[in-house]
Amino acid sequence: MATAREYLELFYAENPGAGSMRSRLREVRAEIERTGTYTHTLDELTFGARAAWRNSGRCIGRLYWHSLRVRDRRRVSTAEGVAVECVNHLRAAVSGRRIRPTITVFAPDRPGAPGPRIWNEQLIRYAGYQMDDGSVVGDPRYAGFTTMARELGWRGGPGTPFDVLPLVISMGDGAPPLLCGVPGDAVLEVPLSHPRYPWFERLGLRWHAVPAISSMCLEIGGICYRAAPFNGWYMGTEIGARNLADPDRYNLMPVIAAHLGLDTRDDRSLWRDRALVELNLAVLHSFDRAGVTVTDHHTESRRFLVHLEREERAGRVCPADWSWIVPPISASATPVFHRYYDDVELSPNFAYHPGSVERALGRRSVTGG
Ligand code: ARG
């Protein structure tokens, strides 16, 4: 009740047209006494999801927090229904080739009636197939998840480095999960090429256009929406400087450096740095060429400081975690590097409830390689 009240105070302070807080508080108190929980109105849910984004200290892209589209799917009551709505989310998040920040909210946990769980970290991720020689084909981050999916009955994809994993969904933590392939037409992907190097396209690289995080809990006023997948659009560095570059992901820096003819035995040839720049250039070039929404770290850094200023002018603190806000390449060439931030925890927010999926699986890590 205390957490609900705190949220309603925020909601009514920022939504002056919403009417009387006192009568709403009475209603919420009565519902909690009767049922052990309470139900957000659509306006409370919508504002709560937007405020959770606004309060996400790790996200550089919050300038447009107010435009988040909220899909209320709290009445979907089966794993099949959740899978269908996850696929519909991917379709709704893309209009032509433009990406719209979108969240789909499924039923929260209620006393005696747990809501759905999406076991995937994101709605679209690539499988990582563990080979006998210890190497991994695909994304090593999801080798554990891939093995688990196969043990649960997934036949596996064609075996390329970019096979989309199935959705794994259960009602509550203990229940056996449903596996559901994501139809190809719901997965917008961009093949990667470089503006100057024809060999780059022949590497056969690609990435999906929509990052849709599905493993975080949306917390609003004491209510836990454990299944609430949300997406924005990509910043190029997430793909070019992390997913495709990290040594424990696709580890492409040595491959690119070799094609560039750089001396990879000498750290001081800066072959890693030069390979990173070309890879990131290719990511931005390819998304632009395909007409798919993407941002770059210079633009997004500037936008973030605009957002920060707006928040301060509105009399709010803007929580920000320097180590996440600063981009992974060319940090000091962006304005977000040259200052510190308030890193406070505000509510509503997105949170991890670690262990629920692992517990269901008998403690095996599902995201580790
Ligand atoms: N970094 C994650 C990835 O590469 C996605 C995180 C969310 N990113 C975003 N632009 N909304 O898949």
C-alpha cells in the first residue's frame, strides 16, 4: 500500500487532469484488502511504463521517453497467447523500416496466480551452437540457452551463425515452458556491408533491427510485471563495438583486421581500434542503406544531454550510470564522457529478478556461453 501510494502521488502530480487522488487511493486500499493486490488503470500503466524508461539510468536514449507505445495485454492468460503477442509486438514495433519504441505488458503476478515468464533475454537473439572442438557457431552468449532449447525439443535452425532462437514461455516459474519459433516476417534484419570495402559484404554478417529486452521486470507502484518486453532502436555501437566485436561474442576484430592488412601481433599498431571503427562504420552504413532506424553515439550523446537538461528544468533528477551511458568506442569524443551524473534509484523502474529462469532449469545458466 505504501509503494502504491508513492506511485499514485507521482502519477497525480504529473497528470493534473487525472482527477482525485484521494478517491483513487481509497479504491486501491479496498482492492488490496479484498484481493491482496490492485489493478492499474490503463493511464496508470501507460505513465508507469514511460516513467520506468525515464528512470533507467543505464539508457542513453531516453529523450523520447514520453513517446513509448504501451500495449496492454494483461488479459492474455495462456503461454500460446503470450507467444502470439510477442510476435505481434515485433510487428507493431516496425512500421515499414522505422522502429517505434514499444512495450507490451502482460499480466502481473497476483497472490496465487503468477503471471507469465519469458525466458529469453530478448525476443530476437541468435543461437550459439557449441561445437565438439569447443568453438561456437553463432552467438556464444546464448550457447547455454541454445542447449536448453534443444533439450526442450527445439530442432535447431539451419546452423548458420544467425539462426533466430525460439521464444520460451511459461506461466509462472515452475510450469513446463512452451517453445515457439519466431516467424521470419516478424524479424527485420540488416545485411552488413561497408561503404568502401567490397570484401566486407562477403563476410555474410547481419544483425536484427529491433532490440527487444524481455528479461526485465517492469515495477510500478509495488506491482511486478515480470513479462513486459520493450524495445527502442539500436545505437550502432551496441552491434559494432559489442555484439560483433567482444571477444566472448562474435569476436570479429581479428577477422576484420586481417582483411584490412593490419599487424595483429603488435598491440601498438592499434589494429583493434582501427578494426572497430571500420566495423561500426559498416553497421551505420548498412542500416542507413536499408532505411532502418539506427542512431550513432555522437548524435545520441548530444540528445542525452538535451534530455538531462529538460529533466532538470522540470525539477526532476535524471538518474544516470556513467559506465553505461558512455559509449564503448570514442568515449572522450562524445560530450557524455566529460561529466558525472546522479545515479539514484527511482521508481517506477525496470529490474532484474535474477534466478527465476535458472531455478526452473535447475541452476544452469541460460545466458552464459
Ligand atoms: N545492447 C543490447 C543489444 O545489443 C540492447 C539493449 C537495448 N538497446 C537499445 N538500443 N534499446 O542487443
